[in-house]
Amino acid sequence: MNLKVVCNNVLFPVLLLLSLCFCGFVVDATPTLGTTLSSFRQVSWFAAVATPDLDDFWQFIQKELYKANVFTDKLLSDSRKRFTDVAADIDDFKDTMNRLVSLANEIGTEFHDSLETHHLTKEDLHNILSAELGKVVQTLNEEFQEPLPENRDERYQERERRLNRGIDAVEIAFVKMCAAFKMPEAEARAKFSEFQPELYHVLIITGNIIDRHPVIIETILFSAAVLLVPESWILRPILSAFGFGPTGPVKGSVAAWMQRVFWGGYVKRGSWFALLQRAGMKLPGLGKIGTGIGIGIGVGAGWLSCR
């Protein structure tokens, strides 16, 4: 057989695929080879190098919160039109998130005088709460090893059990944070109870929406991450313990595990920054992905020319 024909018809497609994988496009490895070849994902080593650190995600939103909010409104509006059976749930999700942020803001204002008395800042409390919630996540990680059940009723019951377990642990972490400025435990638990119902409701409604339409997980978790930013010193570590956002409560941790445990799926690393780009934000380093792909294809094509 002619060597050039073999190269063009056999080796070129294979090595081209390999060059794409090297330059930032890898395939979904589960559950079948057919699925594998169906969609390329920007989650490889190259993409990790080209994209900013996950912890920078929150900083980008804070710097351009207006753009993020406009884009979030559009995402949720488009989802309401596309998934009409959960349109009311999406509205409920957004309204509950806004109420939760408002309640947390009120608590922060009430804490102001006590913090000054004990020479503490909100940032100090944020760090204490994040550290305690990091321990919570580790405990839940050891406790919940199995995926959520496939049966919808069983799935709902198991998620409810996990959420209740998680909220109980979050309450303990909140009480420990309040102890830093000498608030009595009973008073700290009373403060937590002021926003606990809204917290529980937004978690339940999130699960209901994702169960009906798993593809919407990116929109819901991204939108929650944007909506909580105005009150991020309490809510960000708490909600990140349930997988809202790309990172966990502790800097450098990843939220994918929590997303699997509570929602049955997860948002891929590159998707968080891709959504920010769609919102019109300029993120340093992301342009390198396209350049790398072009180089990879060019090198692969040159190597496979079989001259």
C-alpha cells in the first residue's frame, strides 16, 4: 500500500486528534468511546495552564459585577423560556437568593459593633468561617461516598438527608465563627436561624431544577455565585460548601466533588471562565488557548505531511 495514502487516511486523523488533546481539547472519557468522540472539552493540562487560577473567579466578578449581573439575568431568562416546566422554580431560585443575600447583609451590619470591640474585621470572620467549613467539607467527603440514586424519589430523599446533614454542620461552623467575638452560642444559633430557612429552600429548589434538566447545572450554579457576591463574607464560604462556585470554602480547594454529592453532576473547570468571557469580561491568559490549538494543528499537519 502507498505510504502516503496510509498517512493521509489513517495516521493523520489519529495524530490530529492527539494534537488537539495536547493543545487543550480533551474528550469526555465516560461512558463510551462514542460519547468520548462526540464532544471536546477544554479541561486538559494546557487549558489549566492557560486559564487563570480558580480562586481568581470571584475577583473577576467583583471587578465587573454589573456585567456579571446582566449576563446572569439573561442566562436565567433564556432558561425560563427553554425549560418552561421549571420557569416558576427559576424565578423562585432567584428571589430566594436575593432574600438570602439581604438577610446576610443585615446580620453583617448587626455584627459591626461587636467586631470593632474585639478588633476584628469581616475579613477575619470570613477566614475563620472558611477554615471551619473546610473541615465540614472534609467530613462530608468521608461520609458521602456513593452517588445520588437514579430513582427520582430516592434521589430527592437522599439529597434532603445530605442537605440537612450539611446545614447542621454549617450551623456549628457559624457558631464557632461567632465565638471569635464572644457571642453566646444561643445567640449565634438564633442568628443562624434567621437565614437558615432561605438557605435550605434555595438548596432544595436548586436540586429540583437540576434533577429535571441536568444541562442547566452550569446556569444555576454560576448564577448563584454571581448573586451572592454583594454579601460574600458569610454566604460565599457557606454556599461554596454546597458546590456553588468553582472553589470550596478553603483557598485552593475545588468544588467539583461537592457538586457531584449534592447535585449529581459538576461544572467543568474551563466553563466558569468561559461564562465570564461570554459576559464580556476580559480574562488574562485565555487567549492563549486558541493560539495553542492553531499551533498544535499546524505542527501535527506538518509532521504528518509524509514527504
